[in-house]
Amino acid sequence: MLVRAVRCGWATISWPGLPTAACLHDRWIVLSPSRVRRPHHKCRSVSQLSSKNDASTGHAASPNLNNICTNHTRTLALLRKTIDFLPRASPVIANQGQLNSFAFWCELLESTSAELSSGQTSASPKARINVCGIGESSGAKEMVTALLDDPFSDPVYSDILRNRWESRPNVIMVEHGPSPTFENHSEVGKLNSPSTWLLQYPYDIQLFELPTFDSMSEGNIKAMKLLWNSDILVLVCDPLLVPIVALAARTRRLLNRPNTILAFTSSTPSEYRRSQVTKELSDLGCEPGRILFLDPMQALRATTSLQTDSNFSLAVERYQNASLSSHISSLGVAIGELLGERESTDASSSSLRTQTALTQIQSALDDSGEGVACAAERVSQVFAGLAKLRSQIEGVRDRVEKEVLGGPNDVESALAQGANRMKAMLGSLSFWNIVWMVDEIEAMVSAAVRLEWCKELEDELILQTGRLSCAQDHLWRSTSDLLSTLAPPSPYSSLHSPLLHNQLQQVASAPSYALTSAILTVPVHDRRAQLTKYSTSRLHQEAQKAVVGAFVGFLGGAGVSWWLAIGSHILSFGPGAEIASAVGVGAIIAVSSLRWAVGKWERAKRRWMQDLERVSDGTKRDLKTSLHRTIDQNVVIVAETACKRLEELAVKGQEEIGAVDAELQALRLELSSCTISSSRKRLR
């Protein structure tokens, strides 16, 4: 009994007494009354055979082979450059997770370089097709079962295939084999499958079933390497369980690989929905090689139904309808399009591995590019944090002078008020008052200076010292907060400096760092001491001189009067009438000396007030100088030191990032050249 089958996506099945059926599985299907058999698919189309014959005669194949060898050599050179680049970029770019580990990329690229260099691809090339599900309920296992099983499979093989995960292997590798066997070695299960689905492509196929993407992200390095080492990667996702936004966030780099097929396990949507999904992925920065919608559960149920249903004619019709509606064959078509045609063993093998190597380089450079962008953004954020801290420092500088000194008018007012009090005090010390307490002038004036001059200003300065202490604590906390963001395991840890932290701790623990109550009043105390030591002491001496001078003049006048009235000399007026003149002369001398003493005292007081005015001007200057010194050496010194050192580190980091980015761009240009060359070769 004869049954026909054609391989054009449809397999037409003729059976006596049964309606013609068709199954969409993209395979050769031949039915006999007893069984269905899929012959080995190492057949070649006429065009393929013609190309092969041309290659064997040496016509038209040599230029293509030369191009392949050239691109192979360039890819090896680019691999080595990328491997050398990654360790240099690693200290500059902070790493997070397995996908961002430069050690992971170096190890992966090293193995790829060794494979390309050793010539392993020249013998029995095998295309690596990896299947990975996004989540436990993605349908990846069911999809592989539906691809490798068929209604007429051996029940033993079907049982092995459907229970392949019972022994919980880490990874399952499926290869074509005449007899179905399953072995689990070192957490890797190996399944020999007689399925002709593995034979429909121009390469021998190694199909790897990987654990879910979530479990690999937790540190399954072996499976992660298989994931990124695939020639074709099939990501299986249930859109009802994993939204597209979450899918893009978790697998963006994988979805930007040209050899990635994104398979949504859902009923076939409308064309509008397809375009919307494609647009949404593109807006999220994801452009996989193919986007498919298929229903593996429906295809698997169709296969199971045809295997078990006793009503064969009805089961064939159901199988046909379910296979068509599941669109399971679209995956095989997409894989065939990505693998392309096989021209010759050596050339195709080199081309396939070269394409995979270029894809790995692209992923590593994309990862590095994201790392460079993140590092640059982190440096920018550090600069922003420094700018914020500096604005706080400037705010303290601008605010403190107003808050502590109360503005220049208030200081001058306090000094003027103190000067008026001292003037009133000196005004109460007339010459007649000091005659009887001339030895107490210095003590009295010094006490008045200590108690009356700038006493309110001194109290205000002591009060404002507490506010300075609060500003100091605030800047210390701000600085500590900024430094804490740089400490490991922070992404900013490249700018962390233990030396800076130790330096700031030493500054903060120094005795001179603490703000004492007298730190702002030192200028007032110094000026008081200056006023007391020099001006007041001179005033005391002038008072003593005035009093002594007055008494000397008074006694001298009396002596002159007696001498003129009684004494015998040429100026004697004679007795009697000249006594009045003698007394008058003596009185004039006494009054003159007294006037001189009073004038001397008044002049001494005026000179003291002039000294006080000069001391007041010096006090204003000293207060500002002392305040600025206190701010610089106590209040903001920690923040200023941190800003200066962190700015140096940030500038250095910025320069390093710029150098890494320049090298990265050069590698990207070379990769683009290799990719274009490889694409042209494949088009030919």
C-alpha cells in the first residue's frame, strides 16, 4: 500500500479507506500499513549538490573559502583583543551578577578562541541549539517533547523522552541516535533520539535543554556558559505569567542576539497583536532574531491522541488540525533560516562557529558598554553628591557670619555701646576724684573694661559657638553619608578610599577639631588684655604724674610766695606792702600747676579713648579672621578634605572610564567590520 509524502511544511497522507490527512511538522513522513518511518534526512537539494560539485572542482568556491578564512582569522584576532580588553576594563567597571562578570566573559571567550584555533570545527560540525524556559511553567519541556516525539514513535522511546527529567539532571543534551537511550553523567543527561527532526538541518544537531533562566541567574555557571555558547538560542516564555516588560528587564542582552528565537507559548494572536508585541519589545530595547507564537501543549496533546486513539481516521484529522493550529513547525522553519545553507564541511563549520564567536563578542562588548555607561553615571552621581556637599559648605560659610556675628552693624553697635560705657566711666573720673585714689586707677579701669566693654558680644559669641557645633555635626554626617555610599559592596566602591576614611577619622579625633566655648571669644580677650596692658597702664601713669605735678606746683607756688615775701634777694619786694604780690605770684604758680595737671589727665583719657577706638577696629577684624579660621579649621575641614580627595578620585575615574570607552568603541568598530564581512559572505 503506497503513501506519498512531500517536505514543504505539509505531509500528505493517503490511506485506503481513510480521508487524505496532512500534518504540519516540517518533516519527511512516510506511512505504511504497519508503521510510519522518517528516513534519514541527509539528502541535499539540487542547488546544494550543484554547489558541492562546484566546490569539488575548484570553481567559484575558492574566493568564498578565502573570505571565510580571512573572516575566521579576523574573528580570532578580535577574540584575543576582547579577552585582553576585559581584564583592563574590569577594575574600572563595577560588576554585578554572573552575566556582568568579566571573569565569566573571559572564560567563555577563551574557550571559544581555543575551539576556533584548534580546528575542532573542521570535523563533524554540530550546531548547538539551546532551549531555555523563562520560569518553571514556560512550556519549554513540553515544546522539546512535541518536537522530538511523533505519533508513530516507539513506545519505549516515547516513555524515555517524556520522563527524561525524572532523574533531575542539570542539563540534557539530545543528539540523533538509532536507538533511544538516556544516560545521566555528572549532572548532564544525554539522550540519543531517533527523531528525524534532528536530521532536517544542514548540520548535525546538539539540542541542549537548560534549566530555567531564573535558576541559572542564581549561579549555575555551567548552564550559563551553554546558554551564551549556543549557535541558536530558543527562549520560551508564557506571556500570561511573565509580562513583556519583566521579560525584557531579565533577558535584554539575550534578546538582542541575532541568533535568539523568542517563542511565546500561547494561542496564535492576531496580526495586530503580533505587531504590538514586536513594537513593545523594540521600545524596550529588545530585537531578537525571530518572534514566534506556538502552543506546544496542543501539539503534544495531538501526538498523544494519535498514539492512543482507537479511531484512527478521526485521530488523524484531529492530529492534522491540532498540529496546524499549534504552529509548532514554525520553530523548525525559523531555526533553518538562522542556520542557513551548508556549503562545505570546513567552510560551514568555520562560518557557524565564527558567527557564534562574533555574537559572543557582541554580547561581551554590550555588557562592557552598559558597564561603562553605568560607571560614568555613577561618577556623575558622585560629582552631584560632591556639588551638594559643597553647596552645604558654602551655605554654612554664608550663614555663619550673619548668625554668629549678627552682621557688621550689630558688631559695630556692640563696640560703640562698649565705647560709650567706657567713656561714661572715664567721665566720672575727674581729676578731683582721682586725687584720693590715684593708685587704684588701673584696677578700676581694667575692671570696667572686663565687665563693661563688649560683654554682651562675648556672651553672644559663646552662644553662637553652639550653633557652629551643630553645623559641624551636620557636615560630618553629610560627609559620612556620602562616604558610606562608596563603601563596598556599593556599586560606587571603585571610588572608595580607606586612606581618606582614616585621614578624616584622624582629623575628627584631633583635640584642635573640637569647638570650645572660648574659640570665638579669643579676639575679645586678646584685645582686652592689650587695652589693659598698654593703654590702661599708661593712663594710670599719666594720672599719677598729674596728681604729683599738681602737688608739686602747689607746694612750689607756696615756696615761691614765701621766698619773695620774706627772703632777702634782688627780687624781694620788701616787707609789708609786697606780701600781697608775693602771695599772688605763688597763687598763680599753684593754679597753673593745677590746670596743667587737670589738662594732663583729660588728655590721658582722650588718648585712652583713641586707643579704645583702634582696639575696637582691630577687634572687628580679629573676629572675622577668627570666625573664618574656625570655619576652615574646625567646622568644614572634614567636608572640605573629603570633597577635595573625592574629586581627585572621581576625575581619575572619569579619565579611566574615558580610556576604556575609547578602546571599547575601537573594538566595536572592528566587530562591525567583521560582522558586515560575515554577512556578505553568507549572502553570497
